[in-house]
Amino acid sequence: MTELILIRHGETDMNRELRFQGQVDPPLNAIGHEQARRLGQRLAGAMAHGLYLSDLLRTRETAAPIASTLALPGVPDPALREQAFGAVDGLTVADIQARWPEAWSRWTAFDPLFAMPGGGESTHDFHARVMGAFARIAAAHAGQTLVVVTHGGVLDMVYRTAMGLGLNGPRQSEIPNAGLNRVRMAPAGRVEILDWADTRHLADLPAQPTYDQKKVSAADAA
């Protein structure tokens, strides 16, 4: 078994503006840098044998204080990137509804085989990529504890796998920026959640922006 401390990157301006943020590459904003600093403090003294991260800028900036605190080199892995959203990456919901109405309708139907136009990635393919990456990383570190800094969509795939949820519905879990999530992963890919969405280290920071897939899909169907 491998224990994973999973962390979504700190806040960016795109998060604050509720834009689709897949493989576009914005930096952290001021709040995000403070969140990252506090993560480094929170993990001081933690037992960890390795640090993995998505290779995108927002995860690298989030991981930097953790790497310094734990004296671990970060290992970038492109397989830990967020889902690719193709032509709609970086757009708001209103932008997508205006420019790509049919794509938005398909998206809010939660068809796991649908991919956004312009090189998007289906949720089915995204799930396979993410869980394949975690299986590979866990197998290389059996019996160890790792810190992984990645993205909200990636953590959603882990949560769905652990809870036995399908890919054909809205997100069911809270996945805050810079929250701590702990899971245990078996070699066969079985995932057990130990703790989820711990944000005690962020308690006095501004409320986080939230893109609620359940509310968006309900509004679209109304």
C-alpha cells in the first residue's frame, strides 16, 4: 500500500473568475501564493518519501514551499495535468454557452465519451490517464508516503474511483484549492480515502470561488 497526500494547486486569477482551467498555464495569484506558503508550514515534520507534481506552473509554484520544507526534489509528471478542454480552455461558462452552445449542452449532459472541440479530452480518457499515473507512481513507492500536487479534476477522478462513482454525473466532492486529501492506494488500483478536503490551515483566508457542477447542470436543464 502507498499513502498519498493529494493537494490541489493554490488559487489563480482564472479560479477566481470561474474560468475553465485545464492545460492553460497561469501562475498563482497572491492568495494562491499565501495558500502555498501555509501548505509548506502545515506539512512541516510530515513523513514523506517523495514529491510528485503536475508540470504546469500553478502546481510547480504550489509545490515549491513544500519541497523546501520537506527537503524533497519535486518530480514533474505531465500525466498529472488537469483535463484538456481544447478550444474552451480559459473561457467562462457564459463564453462557452455563447460560442459553443452544442458543446456546452453535451458537457452538462456528463457524457464521459464527449471531448470539447479543438483537442479536448473526454472524461473517460482523462480518468484512464490519471488512474494509470497513480498506479504507476504507487507501484514505484510501495509502503511509502508521497505528496502529490495536482489539479481539481485529477482529485475528482481519484474520489470517484475510491467511492465507486461513475463518470456520467457531476462532481460529488469538495476539492478546495490547497486543501489536504489523504488516500491509501493498493497495487491493484483500489483507493481508500483516509481524509478529504482538510483546509484548517486556510481558515482565515478569503472564501474560495466554487464552480458547482450540480448547480450548473440543473440550471442548464431548467
